[in-house]
Amino acid sequence: MAVRIKIEELAYHKLESEEDKAQFLKTHRTKNKLEFIAERGIDYSEVWALLGLIYNDHLHWRDNRDFETPLKSKLDNFVIKQMIQILFKGA
């Protein structure tokens, strides 16, 4: 959840106009928000999109589904750890 929030926060702060910021907040799904800023000619880190494999699938609860095991596996991956560090350190 923190990865998703951080990406959306960083994307929001790249917007200049209050109108775009308001529209951004009305936009659902992080992927759509990233497309929104891209449509306005704003570049963002490739890491933001790549981390979608962390923030997309595991935030929507469904009965009888193991969320923990696949997420732990992804979070144990060195490359994913590095991408999350880049996201939060702003590198």
C-alpha cells in the first residue's frame, strides 16, 4: 500500500495546474493516474510502472486466495527491493 501511495503522491506533485490536480484525484487506479500525467507531457520513472506488480494485485481482498505467499516472494526479490528503495529515496 505504501508503494502505491508514494507513487501517486509523487505523480500528483508533478502536476502544475489546480485543474489537473483535481482531475488526477478523481482518476481511479494508479496505472490510469500515470497515464494521465503522461498525457500532459510529464515524464515519470519507469520504476513507478514496474512496481505495478506489487501494488496492483495484492490490495483487493478475495476469499480463499493466498495473498501473502506471492507478495512475500516478490518482496524478497533483490531487484524489487532496489526499485522500492529508489522510489522512497528519490534516486
